[in-house]
Amino acid sequence: MKKFFMFLAVAGIMAVSANYASAQDETATSTEATEAVAPAPANDLAALTAAAPEVPLHQALKTKFIEGGAGFMSLIIICLIIGLALSIERILTLSFQKVNTKKLILAVEDALQNGGLEAAKDVCRNTRGPVADIFYQGLLRYDQGLDVVEKSIVSYGSVQMSKMESGLSWISLFIAIAPSLGFLGTVIGMIQAFDAIQAAGDISPNVVAGGMKVALITTVAGLIVAMILQVFYNYILAKIDAITIDMEEASIDLIDVLTAHKA
């Protein structure tokens, strides 16, 4: 499943590159068209503004993408794509691992009473999820005593926790990198704006405002990407916490069932 989502991430990156190329062409075309039109008189400015068609959202996003600088904006979008791919993979994996622990406990207890230890192991083998895996590890060591069973459950529970948290470090990395790239793009953009002011030899409001606007676009994009990934990250943590609670409660119930069966 991870390979599948990485393939989707690569496809997304290729789509971003294609959109960037088309956006450049469209921006160049609109620039040429703007230059070809003669400046309108001041009296007709309001009429032209009212008659101008609304720019579609995707076209506006492409324009802002170009204005922010292809280098930093592409890196920020790549962070978003890979982060979303990892997040969706974790969410789907954790959703498949969620089982009804109450039914599993009843099934294991019924198998112990009617079919013995091997029947209970079969129930755990045929059930997906970390809870069933922990039960199976405990049943494997049932003959060694309940103390050994309890220790094996605790140890294998830590292993399952590590598996569930796999990939979270990469998501948190992209959450930190995206705004950092945005701030870096802003700093570089401001340096370029000051260079333009120095070259013009005049602190014109148009030069200053234009340079600052372009510089701040990367910061906005980085913060938006970080907030999106942070929501997914917290949702994944919530799912892991819910599964962990089920694991702990089910482990206690399993010890009680094995104690009653041994008595």
C-alpha cells in the first residue's frame, strides 16, 4: 500500500509540473494581451473593472504560484503531496486494523471452552489488527504461565505501537519544512525587492508593494500546507490512541479469560 501511495505522490508531482508549465504559458499570454491594450482613460477605469470577468479559482492559484516563485512553491507543493500520501496511507491502514474487541474476546473465550488452545489461536490468526496479533502472542506462551503471557502482551504491544506510528515522523517533518521553505522564500523575495529598489534608485510604492506581495506568497503557501498536514497528523494520533486504548482493555480481558480457563 505504501508503494501505491508513493506512486500517487510521484503522479501528483508530475501534475504540478505540468500545471506550472501551462500556467507560465497562460501568464505570458495574458501579459501580452495586457500590453497590447492601450491604457484606458481614468473615467473609463471603473467601467472596465466592472466589465472584467471574474478569474476562475484554479487560474488565480496558478497565477499566485508563478508569482511566488517556481522553486520554493514547487518544493512546498511537493511537501503537501507527499505528506498527504503518507497521511492517507496511515489513515487507511489504521482503519483496516480497527476491530470489535468485545466480539474478539467472546470468540476467543468460546474457542477456549469448546476447542481448546489451538482453536483460540486459529481465531486470532484469522482476525486482522494489532489486538488479534497481541492475543496470538499471549496464547503462544500460555503453557509457560500467566506471568509470561502478560509480559509477552506488554512487549508485543510496544511493537504494535511502533508499527502504527510508522511514517508519522515523516509527516511531522513535512509539517516543519513547509513553513520553513515559505519563510526562506519570503526572505529571498524581500532581498530581491530591495535589489529592485536599489536598481530603480527610488523607493516607489509600486516597487515596494509588488516585491513584498510576491515575497509573502511563499509564507502563506507554507503555512497553509503545514495547517493541512497538522490536521491529518492529529487525526492519525487520535486513531492510534483509540486503538491503543482498545489494546489495553482487551489485554486485561484476555488475562481474565485465561485465568478463568486455567482455574
